[in-house]
Amino acid sequence: MNTNRSRRAALAATAIAAGLVLAACGSDNTTNTAGTASATTTAPASSDADRHNQADVAFAQGMIPHHRQAILMSDMVAAHGASADVKALAEEIKKAQAPEIETMSGWLKEWGEKVPTGVGMDGMGHGDDDSGMPGMMDDQDLNRLGNARGNAFDTMFLTMMIEHHEGAIAMAKTEKQQGAYGPAKDLADDIITSQTAEITQMRQMLETG
């Protein structure tokens, strides 16, 4: 009798131990499954720098025609007897600003916003009254520039381009203060840096004549 009782006790203990092992395994599986599900369903949060606001839209829609006018003015250089230094500067302006126009146009298309079609807001004209953008030349200014030659052209081009760059810098500073889109704020930084340097260069060119 004692032997049978001992065997039954041993079997019962074995069954209990097996049950505990199974329960532990079940607990581990549940934990792992929950952890896997959590890792699978959690998506990375989008960065604030990836978002844009109305200030970013206004920056791109304003700077595109602003850049186009700088390129238009630079295109006049070759046919008006400009100096070699002014020609080199005009080429640098075109080289920098043409790709920026493409970049900003891409943003506006991606955002479902209108891309300006002309030299002036919505292609309506050149002047400050039409565009509302600082530093823009009006038709009279561009006609005077187009009629100038040689040293007179150089002086007029540099004087107008300094004003034009100052307007672009003001627009870029507004974007830095009010914009939300990281790449647009980075571009604003680039514009401020590059055009400030060009303003210094152009003032030196005017002083040396």
C-alpha cells in the first residue's frame, strides 16, 4: 500500500510540474506575440520638418518669379557690352537660381499648389504693385536696362541686382521665421548666404568702376 501511494504521489507531482512548464511557455508565447504585434503596428512619427504651411507655399510661389526676373536680367548681359566681371556674375546668378526654381516648382506640384507661370506673381507683370514682392523691377526699369550699353549697363545692372537680391533676402528671412517645411527653410538659408555675398561683391564692383 505504501508503495502504491508513493507512486501515485510521484505521478501527481510530475503532472503538476508539467502543467507549470506548459503555463510558463504559454506566458512566454503571449508576451512575445504581443511584443511582435506592437513592433509591427507602430509606425514612425513623421517629422515636423516634413510638413508645410501657407508660409512655405507663399515663399515658393513668390521666389519662383523673383528668381525668373533675376535670370531675365542676367540674360541681357551678353548683348549689352557688359564687362567680363559682370558677365561672370550673371552666369553665377543663373547657375544658382535656375535649379532653385525647379526645386520650388517640384514642392508646389507635390503640395497640389499653383506654380507661377511668369516673371511676376501669377505671370501678371514685373512691378512691385503687380507682384507684391520686394526688390522686383517694373517694366520701366527693365526697359532702361535694355537700352543701356557698356559701363552704363554695368552700373545699372549691378544697382538693380543689389536691390533685387535685398528683396530676395527679405523674403527668405520671412520664410525662416514663419515657414515649417525643412527643405524650404534650408533653401532660405542658402539664399540669404549666397545673395548676401553677391551683394558685397557687386558693391565692390561698383566702387572700383
